[in-house]
Amino acid sequence: MEGETTMSLIPGMRCRSARTIVFPGGLVRRATQGTLVAQRENLGRELFTVDFDSGPKAILFAHEIELERDSAPEVSP
């Protein structure tokens, strides 16, 4: 699609839900923080796997997440 930009994210970046999300695994409330696990493309759509701090892991569209400011991938010691 013309004029559409894709998000370029790195696994480990912090993000939050942009809205309340209902999915088969439960409910994620708006502004719930999480960590990006993976990014993929399917049928021309960009999908993101997010592991939320509250427990659920969900596959979401780009418009359903927002990056945290000054987000950098978490580094394990």
C-alpha cells in the first residue's frame, strides 16, 4: 500500500498496548506494558508477538502497540 510505513522493531524493545485488546488468551488493557518478542509479515500485514508484563503473550497488528520512549532491547546479564 502506498504511503504506509512499516515499524522497524528489534526483539527486546519495550512497548505498550495502544487500546484494550480481546484475544483468545484473554484481555490486555490499554497501556499495558510488554516486550516485543518477534516480528513477522503474513499476507502483506505486519504482525508482532508481544509478551506482556501482566502475563499474556499475544500476536498483534502494528496499530495495536506503541513503543515506549527511549526503548532499547533488554540485555540479559
